[in-house]
Amino acid sequence: DAKTTQPPSMDCAEGRAANLPCNHSTISGNEYVYWYRQIHSQGPQYIIHGLKNNETNEMASLIITEDRKSSTLILPHATLRDTAVYYCIVRGTGGFKTIFGAGTRLFVKA
Amino acid sequence: EAGVVQSPRYKIIEKKQPVAFWCNPISGHNTLYWYRQNLGQGPELLIRYENEEAVDDSQLPKDRFSAERLKGVDSTLKIQPAELGDSAVYLCASSLSTGGNYGYTFGSGTRLTVV
């Protein structure tokens, strides 16, 4: 499975949109982009995933570039509770080599 | 639905002692994963099960770590003997399938401290 690159940390003001980037330039055609987040002392929580098209659910939106080499997770109205580490991973059929990097530590500030 | 259940939540042991962690995945999830997470890092895969078969254990330190999933449902991860460097959070996750379109559900983890 492809590796991903994320900034180590980001800040966001409460109520504003948080845009978290991820680079996955070696992604292959059958690999999905997944986003998870981990709040302190908890296991990672699934947020959203996509293959080619942009996706939206009640938590976030996922924007995948046309060449699929990068994506952005958007939290439309960040709250203090969104402070967490956000992991971008790619996962294909089999998925057993899915690699979690260090993620992006998002700080939402009042 | 209870989600992925892990126990114990915390464990403190002396080095050279044995320790075991238990995981009950989501009902119907055939694939089960054990991950280890060191402080400040992302989770690292230790072993993956498809039903009761360990299909990828290449990252499991087999001299001291063992795992089993006898009936293809719940699973146990054991360390014997534990070393100071084994202090970490041990996470269990399950998924419906290994297909790329199936996400993982993680448990809350077991925080192991070896003293």
C-alpha cells in the first residue's frame, strides 16, 4: 500500500473550516483514501473514505485531486472537540500493509 | 452494537512477567488486526487474521509475542516475557473484509506499562 505525507501539526479557529492536506503520490488505481482521527486515550475513529470522487458525510468532506495524488479532509465548522490527530492512509484490496504515519495534530482554538 | 471491545484498559507489569490482551471484534467482522502504538506515533500492524487464520504476522516479534483467534471470533495477544520497550498502547481493530472499500473499527486499546 502507498505511503502518505501529512503536515505534523495545524491550527484552526473554532467555527472555521479546517482543511487537512495529504499527499499520496504513489497511490495505485485500486487503493482507497481513508481518514481516521484519534482523540487522546482513544482508538482511531473512522471519518470518511473515497476512491476517485469527492465524498461527504455528517462528519467531513473529502476532496481527492483528479490525478489522485493528494487529498484534503475538510471539517466545515471546527469545534474544540475536533482537536485530535488526523491520519490519512491508503488501502487497497488485501489492505494488510496499510501504513499509518504520524498524522497531523489539529489544534482547534477558541 | 458494542463496537470492538478490548480488555484490560490499562495494565502495569514488571519486566520479564507475562501479559495478555483480549479483543472481541464487531459481530460478523471476519478480519481482525492487532496494532501497537508507541507514544507520538501512528499505529503499527502486528498481525492480521482472516477468520481463525493468521495471514500476515511478519511484524510480530515471534520470540516473545504470540496471538490466537481460535474460533474466528475473539482474539488474545500475549507477551512473554515483557520488556521495558514493550510499553505502548495495543489496539485491536476489525473489518468486514480486507477489500479496500471496508474501513476498520478500532477498540479503545490496552495501555501497557512495563516497569
